[in-house]
Amino acid sequence: MSSLVPPHGGNLVSRLVEGEELVEAQRRARELPMVRMTSRETSDLIMIGIGAFSPVDGFMGRKDWERVCKEFKTAKGIFWPIPITLSVSTDSASGLREGGEVALVDGESGVLMGSMRIEEKYTIDKPYECKQIFRTDDPKHPGVAKVLAQGEFNIAGPVQVLSELDYRDQFPDLYARPEDTRAIFDERGWQTIAALQLRNPMHRSHEYVAKTALEVSDGLFVHQLVGKLKEGDIPAQTRVQCVQVVIDHYFPKERVVTKVYPMEMRYAGPREALLHAVFRQNYGASHMIIGRDHAGVGDYYGPFDAQKIFYDIPEDALAIEMLPIDWTFYCYKCKGMASFKTCPHGKEDHLLLSGTLLRTMLTHADPIPEEFSRPEVLTILKEYYSGLKEKVATS
């Protein structure tokens, strides 16, 4: 018997078709009307397929959408923080009927991703969704912009997932489904596993947070997002390199599991922190590390709003627990990493470590304090930014 936390809703729900059934499912899907998905919808479909979004088995209907936006619950009453929806234009919707099936195609690559039986077509109030989920309907917010750009209709129903794109080929040793990590954690005999969400290279602040969690856990689960980010963010391959070099040189390897997952960032701050916890529970983690401005962007959220929301949800909403970490920085008087909970010195002695600030310094080739990041990471990042400048110079 596994000693890990149970999947959200009780069981892993996989909608991925494999083996001999896959060929026939692909053949059938190619004969269906085609719906082209956005990159966010494609990544959500993969997460449904591999069981990461358990117990969700398809794109959500209107009652799900309403209750998730307003009450953090699906129509069946299961805790869920962000609607998982698929949209189409008015013209496309007119040609689709409830009860019919459609093929789901990635709009960027043209890859056949799956199929869906349409149980419902419905319209939504997009500004309302934005205000509920992102706390703003400002189109400058990248997540809001995606919702406002959606088609006029949502279509809903259970899915079959026929592809995971090329994530396994891109990251052969790192891409994992929930069943994979659960097997690893069980094999190692871990019960308390702290999950660290990463969408940036691992800098000294991330390292400090991770090691703080490792002090009170059986193991650390470094889980890196490799889906689409906003313009200007560092590409997945570079970020993965940066994380791996820190794990290799500065962590006990037997106590760390590093994997990647295919979701796209929504930058929904507190709501997205809850979604990150939901699917980390499905991956087998018992604790979710939540630090400063988790899943935030710009100034749309307070620095610890993502922690506060965990105290507002019902106690039985999740089996996974939050591991809150304070604002971290390098203290020149302490001569090491610290937080406001551990350091008695003033702000004039602190170096706040910001991924945004580091990207700015690298872009302008400014000197970077050694306290910001490990030298191995800076070497990788300097090569990346040097390559960007060469492309600009030759274009």
C-alpha cells in the first residue's frame, strides 16, 4: 500500500489512449470535424490526459465554469480553483452539435491531440471570469489577454488524449506523468515530499527555499514548467540546464527528484497557486512550497496573497498542505541567505534576489553580484544572452 497522499478526488483519472487502441482512435479522429486549440488549451488537454488534472476528465461545462469562478468547486462539488475550458468562434460553434464529436488539434503545430464528445455549447462573461480568476480584467495582464482573446463559445465534454506533443523527446529523463513520480516516491519510501514550482532558473533564493523545505521533508520534488511563458522569459531548455547544474553541484541527489510538466503559465497568482497544489497532490507531493509572489506577474497581487488564499479555502479542500516561505534575500552582515523571520539586520544590508532584475542585468551585460546566483548558472545564462545579442546584430 502506498503511504503517499491520495490523488485529488480519490483516484488518478487518465484520458490518454496508448498501445493498440491509439492507431484506431487516431483514424477515427481524423474523420471528425476539427477544432484548433490555443497553446493553453493544448497544454490543459495534456494535463487532463496524463491524470495531472484528476479528477477532471474533459473540458468544463457551464455549471462547472460558474461554480469554479464563484465557489472554487466543480458542478459535482469537488474543489477546483481555475476553469479548464475550450473555446471556439461563433462561426465554428454554429457547425458543431451537442452529442457530436470533434477532433482536437494543436493550433500551432497542427498535431492531432485528441477528440471530444460535445456535451454542451455555451457562452460566458469573459470579463467576469478574469475578475474572479485574475482579480483584474486589465488586458495588459497576460492571463487576462488570453481569456479575452478566446472564442465566443465554450464547448465541453469528456476527452480522449492521443498525443503529449514532443515533451518526452525534448526531456527524455525529466518528463513525467503523475503515476511515474508516485512510483519513484514509493520506491524511495518517502512520505513527506515538498514540491517546488519553478518557471525560472534556480537562483540562490530558490535554492535557499528548497533547502529549507528539505530540512523538514523526506524528499524534494523540483517540478519545472516547460509549457509556454510570456514574451521575454527564458526558454525551457536553458532553464532546465540551470536547474540541473544547481542540483548536481549543491544538493544531495538521493533526496531530490527533478521533473518537468507541460502546462502553460496563466499568471493567476493566488488561484494558480491553488491549481499548482492540486496537481502536485496528484503527482504525490504532500506539501507545496509557496513563497513570495507565487505565479504572479507585475503588481497585480500582493507578495503573499498566494499564501493567504490557502487559509481561506475549506480545511478538507486539499490533502496536500502549504509550506509557506517568507521573503528571502542575501544578508551581507549574516554573510548568507536569510529571510525576515531569521535575519535581524536592516534593508540596507539585504540584496533582494529577483529573477526580473537578473534578466535585466544580463540583457544589459551589467556586472552581477556573486550572491545572486551560482557561477555555473551565470555561465549558462550569459551564453544564452550573448547568443540573443548575436541574433539581433545579424538580423
